[in-house]
Amino acid sequence: MMRYKDEWLAAVYTPHKDAGVANEEAMIRNVIAEVNFPDLAGFTEYFIQCNANVNGGYLQVFHNNTLLVYTSVARLFYASCTDEFTTNAKEIGRMLHEKGGIELMRCVYHGLSWLLRMLLQE
């Protein structure tokens, strides 16, 4: 996932014009810049543990699309919060829906939720 992180670090960034929001953005960007995105094995282990009791259907969808879920979470995590983010999120959502419907979209949601929780615990 270094490619997404490298692209994110190299992207042009314009802080929000409101000083308070700009400070929050700076803190968030610092956290994201320092985080080590989980490898595929770690991500897979988490997903199976967290969703084993939720719905067996999700595990099958995840199993059939593990790499797609993993890369989609990375793309969303490293997207900038601009119009580009909205475009990327919609593009990813459409692609996921076409490939696996709402179950696949929810797999990405659960993966992104875990990643954010993991960051907040550090």
C-alpha cells in the first residue's frame, strides 16, 4: 500500500482557510503520514475475527474479493478530503456495487471503520 501513501504524501495540499479546521486537518494528516498501513495478511485476519459472528455471507464475499476490499480501503484512506475524494469514493462505490453489491460495499466500510479505530487507539 506504499504506492497509495506515496501518492498521498506527494499530492498538493491546500489547508482549509479556517484556522481551526486547518489545525485539525494538520493533525489528521500527521497521523496518516505516520501510520503503517496493515499488510494484507493482518487486514484479512482482522476482518475474519471482527465479522465471524456478524454474517457468514460477508465472510464469503470478503474471501472472494479480499484484495479488492483491501485496495479499496487503502484508496479511500489515502484519498484527500477534496472534490477528488468525492469522485474517488463514488467511483469505488460504483465499482464495488457492480462487482458484489451492497455486501461488498459493506466489507469495505467495515475495513475502513477498523482502520480508523486502530488509529484512534494509538
